[in-house]
Amino acid sequence: MQKKILITGGAGFIGSHVVRLFVNKYPEYQIINLDKLTYAGNLENLKDVENAPNYEFVKGDIQEKDFLAQLFTDKKITDVIHLAAESHVDRSISGPMEFIITNIVGTANLLEVARTSWLEGEHVFYHISTDEVYGSLGAEGFFEETTAYDPRSPYSASKASSDHLVRAYYHTYKLPVKLSNCSNNYGSHQFPEKLIPLMINNIKNNKPLPVYGTGENVRDWLWVEDHARAIDTIFHKGKIGDTYNIGGWNEWTNIALVKKMCQIMDVKLGRDAGTSEKLITYVKDRAGHDMRYAIDATKIKDELGWVPSLEFEEGLDKTVDWYLQNEEWINDVTSGDYQKYYKQHYSN
Ligand code: NAD
Ligand code: TYD
């Protein structure tokens, strides 16, 4: 039976990399990209595959269960890779309801439609999640697959809820699920509300670089194409019912990372060394700001043979180049609503 894989959120940052990988690598599959095209979704991200014979885009909302049920019937969906979500912590603090409805209810809708549509045959419902569900670490330790959940922002709480629902459908209904929890991604096509593209854009435009609190918070960074490779590996080789942590073994304090980006961009923009660092501005801390995220990705490495492919310096270099070479993309996504968001969020 031909696989007809529904990828939700395929017009977003990570989703577009996953769609591209699957469309190019598996011409024998039919890839259906379902996306609501919120502020974070952009079909420009998929220009290079939009005419591929094994690719189709459907605009739609996972909040609408009847629409999903019709889509499963019409397209004979065999598998789901679920990425659609509201994804930005700061927006979840200023407006949590959209996160609750899309991330929790939307995931429940997809699970329910898969459960009632997949009465026979082989299927996979693969749910993509975040390491933020595990909470906040101190200086020591790593998140393992067995670490108890302790989400602390509306975003991470909504993702944790959706993870619990996915596991409940496995235990209760034997829905063939897989899950993964990944650390912070970076790379091309990331919306410039997240740290790395926001800093790139601000450095380029000589705007203040807003560092929250002390800048000592730590994140583990993974190149988005390595995450997409991990998703491919888990989709094909991961065990039904299992969870895999994905990380880069690449921890940085925010301030060290921002300084590193300033150095890279001073060279690329032909500025004197130290010029961009002068733009660093400490601003009011994020409410409930998690101190440190760090992933133990031993399980996916040992069981499935996945490891990151790219050194961070090379990944950052490629990422900066992409943003500098894609001025039209960045101008497009930072016009209109972004200006309003930026002003509201960073005004103090
Ligand atoms: P993103 O915000 O860039 O993209 C989300 C996509 O989902 C957008 O295309 C948007 O239009 C779509 N969407 C939003 N609401 C929808 C709805 N109701 N119906 C259909 N589509 C909808 O997010 P991202 O950074 O690409 O993250 C993708 C997934 O990966 C999310 O589930 C996120 O929790 C998870 N994740 C992200 C990171 C990260 O560092 N960005 C790390 C780990 C896990
Ligand atoms: P972000 O990219 O929003 O990812 P997440 O909160 O999901 O980890 O932020 C990464 C880190 O950078 C986080 O510790 C918050 C910090 N940060 C800033 O210091 N300034 C900013 O303008 C942004 C967007 C984030």
C-alpha cells in the first residue's frame, strides 16, 4: 500500500525541512502538507518542492475535527507526522489560549480522527515535541526519556498535555504512536521571533540586541536539518510506543551565543571587530524563564544510529549566510504584524 503521509505544520520552520526531506528522498510516498498558514507558516519556504508530483498542500486548521475526518477519508491518509503548533514561549505568555486550543485540542482532534479512521493496516502517528516539557535544569544533569514532566510555560504545558494524550491513545487504544522531544533548533527559514534569527536580523539592521535577564540561561542548539534527519530515522526505524530525545550535545549561554553571532557577522558585514557587540542590551527577563535545557540523546544514538552531522560553528555560519542571502524572505515576514508584535513585546 502506498504511504500517504500527512505532515501537519509543514509550512513552518521545522515542518518545511521535514517536508523537503521526505518529498525528495521518498518519491514513492505521497506527502500531504496540512497547514493553517498562521503568521509562522509560509509557502515561500517550500518553493523548491511545490511542483513535485508526490507533494500536495492543503490549507486547514487542526482545530477543526470534521475537516480532519474528511481529509483522512478523501486522501486515504496512512501516517501522520504532527508538527503543527503554536511554538513561541513569549507569545504563550501574552496569549495562552491559542496554544491550548491548537496544541492540545488540535492534537486530540488528530488522534481521534486517526483512531477512528485506521481500523486496519499498518500506520504510524508520530508526534513531534520539545525538551521544554521536562522543565528547567540547574547547572548539572540532562533530560532523559524517563525524566518526569515539569512544564513551566503555557507553551511547554500545552506540549506536555499533547504528549500525554498521544501516550494515552497508545496505551488505551493501541494507536501506533511514536514521539520525540528535541532541543532548540536553528537554521534557515526560522521566524525571527526566536533568538538566533532575531539576533541576525537586528545585527544586520544595527538594532539593539535584547538579551533577557542576565543572559546566563543555557540552551542546547541543534541544526534543523539534523532534526529533520532524526525525524526520518524515528519514523522509519523507531519503536512503536517509544519516545526519543533529540539533542545537539551543544550547550551555550544566551550571552555567549549572541557574542559569537556578533563576531561572525562583523566579519561577514565587513565591520570592525567588536562593533556589533555594542548593540547588546540587557532587557527585562521573560516571566518564569527556564534556566537550562540539556538533552541526553544516547538512546537515539545507540538504538537508531543517529548523531548530529554538523559542528555548531559551521551551522551558524550557514544560517547567517542564508539570512543575508534571503533579504526578500526576511523583509516579507518582518513587515506588517511582526512590527506590531516587536513593538509590543520589546517596548520596555
Ligand atoms: P513554527 O511556529 O515555525 O511552525 C508551526 C507551523 O504550524 C506553522 O506553519 C503554522 O502555520 C502551523 N500551524 C499553527 N497552528 C495551526 C493549526 N491550528 N492548524 C494547522 N497548522 C497550524 O514551529 P516550529 O519551530 O517549526 O516547530 C514545529 C514543531 O516542532 C512544533 O510542534 C514545536 O513544538 C516542535 N519543536 C520546535 C522546536 C524549535 O526549536 N523550534 C524544538 C523542539 C520541538
Ligand atoms: P527562544 O528562541 O524563544 O527559544 P526557547 O524559549 O523556546 O528556548 O529563546 C532562546 C533563549 O533566548 C531563551 O533563553 C530566551 C532567550 N531570548 C533572549 O534573551 N532574547 C530574545 O529576544 C529572545 C527571543 C530570546
